[in-house]
Amino acid sequence: MAEKAVFHHAGCAVCVDAERRFATALDSKFYDVDVVHLGQDKTRIAEAQAAGVRSVPAFVIDGNFYHINHGADLSALR
Amino acid sequence: MAEKAVFHHAGCAVCVDAERRFATALDSKFYDVDVVHLGQDKTRIAEAQAAGVRSVPAFVIDGNFYHINHGADLSALR
């Protein structure tokens, strides 16, 4: 069964590029990707933060965070 | 045609995890993934560095670098 992978972003250039390069290119056999725009859905910032996310773009998979480069700090999205 | 994605790592725990989570989970329709262990193949450090890679694990795709979290600085691998 595909595992859930949440891709957190904020629409920034670094985020859009990472989404194109990774979020849309992961094999659906492995991951069911949920794309969350934290700038538009601020209710999910706490969830990202609880998993250790400090900046976007970042994936959360099985409770672990994976920052990909650096677009914006979470603190800038509140 | 699948694009080339080079995954640079150095065998560290952060690298192994990123390899499992991303390098082996990218859809082969999109990417032809080349896994390079920079600790074992130091001749390729210059290539990574030229693309902007400063630490591993990192992907290089179409001349752009994508650091995933932080395992080790390239300077520690020489």
C-alpha cells in the first residue's frame, strides 16, 4: 500500500520547483502525495511544525521531515 | 524520455534515509536516477560542487541542486 507523503509549500519559487521535481514525480506505488499550501491553509502549520518542519518546501513522511532546499521559514507564514 | 537525476550521498544515516525515501521512489517515467557515493568516488565531488551542492544528501537535476536535510558537508568528504 502506498504510504502518505505530505508536501508542505507556500507557493514560493523554490517550492514550485520542488513540487515539480519531487512531489509530482514520486511513484504512486510508493506514495500517496498530499500537497498542502501552508500560506493558504494556516491550520496545518501546527501539524508541519509538530513533525519538525521549520521551512518550506518540505515533505513529511511517516512522522519524519525532509526539507528540500530553503524557500521560506514557517515563522514567515503565520 | 526520463531525465537524469543524480543522487549524491556519503553513506550517512541521513543519506541512507533520503535514498530510501526519494532516490528509490521516484517514478522511472520521470527520472533515470544515478546514485553516487561521494565518499567512495571522490572524483565526482567536483561535479557535485559545480552544480552548487554543498552537502549530502543532494540531488542534481538539470544543473540544479536539491539538498535534502543535512547529512555531511562536502568539505568533510575530501
